[in-house]
Amino acid sequence: NILWVDFIRSISIFLVIVIHTAGPLLYQWEDISISNWMTGNFYNAFARVSVPLMFMVSGYLLLGKQESISAFYLKRFRKVIIPFLVWSVFYLVWENGYRNYTFFNAIKAIIYSIITTPASFHMWFLYELLAIYLFVPLIRVFITSAEDVHLWYFAGIWFLFGPVVEVIQNVLNIDVAIDLGFFTSYIGFFVIGYLLGKQNFSNKMIWISGLAYLVLGGYTIYATYTLSANAGDYVQY
């Protein structure tokens, strides 16, 4: 066990619970007081680091390993795919019942649902993770021959055409024609997690990072409220 990895995992799991506890308040813009809404906004803003942190930890733990493709996917099958299928079936049966279906029609309906959409809204995480797993063996090959400058270059491209472009499109209302698709999604956190996990940080850098987290969390609270107030409803961006 790696102590700091276990610590980040524990914090991330706790913050996911916070999101699912406080987040529903944000969808009640017209139904609750502004103080209650802002309470949800506060907790939600500071808890949103949870999923990126999980992807970063996974990147750190997986990208530096050397193993065969078959060994990698066998482990993922046990740890991820089986729980993913079991919980997907559980949610679908729980919510739909399939009482008027024949057994085989119910099986077909369940398979179709799992392929086309998450069985429950929070299970999008596993779909994203499985898509990244398809590229992990290829990224490992790249990492073994690449220097850190190449990995930081990848992270920079991801940051520019992911978060920065999203800000431009959402805030400035400008459509950017260049679209790198999948490579601007959570796969960037995988690579950044691997990079950051290898670094040694001074106390000064840690304090600066903590301050940045507080400042950006505060700005997220302010911006979410401002955009929602202007729109007259909760703006998720």
C-alpha cells in the first residue's frame, strides 16, 4: 500500500458522497431558500475535485506498470467489468422490473440499455474509465520511450483543447472548430496523475497548491451562483 494514494482515494470517496448529498439542492433553484441553495453550492464546488483525483490516482498506479495486455485486461475484468455489469443489471431491474417481459426479451432489453446509456446517472464514471482502459496498453508504450517533456507536452495539449476551449465556448460563446474528442476528456487526468505522482514537492509548492484550491473553489461558488442567477435556473457549468 502507498499511504498517500490510500489517503487521496479515501478523501475522493468521501467527496463523491458529499456531491451526491449536496448536489440535489442545486436543482431546486426555485423551490428552496437562497441560503439552502448556497449551502449546496458551497459543498458541491469544493467536492468536485473528487472524480479527477480518482482518475489521477488510477493513472499513477497503472501507467508505470509493465505487463502483458492479457494480464492487464484480466485484472480489469475482475475489478471493474464484473462489478460494472452486476450493478448495471441491479439498477435496471430495480427501476424497470421487466415484469411484462419474457426472460429472453428482458435479457435483450438489459443488454441494449447497458450498451446505450448508464443504468443510473452516476455510473457514467465507469463508461469513461472503460474507454480509457482501451488505451492504457498503448499509453504505456509511449511512456516507456518518452521523456517527461513529452508527457508534459501531452498534458499541455489536453489542457489547451480541453478546459481552455471549454471556457472559451461556454463563457465567450465562441465555437472552436478544432475538436480532439476523446483526448480532451478524463484521459488527461490519467497522464497528469502519473506525472505528478513522480514529482517531489516542496512545502512552499504544497501551500501554493492548497491556496489555489481554495481560491478556485471560491470562484466556482461565485461563478455558479452568478450564471444561475442570470439564467434563472441552475447552470451546471
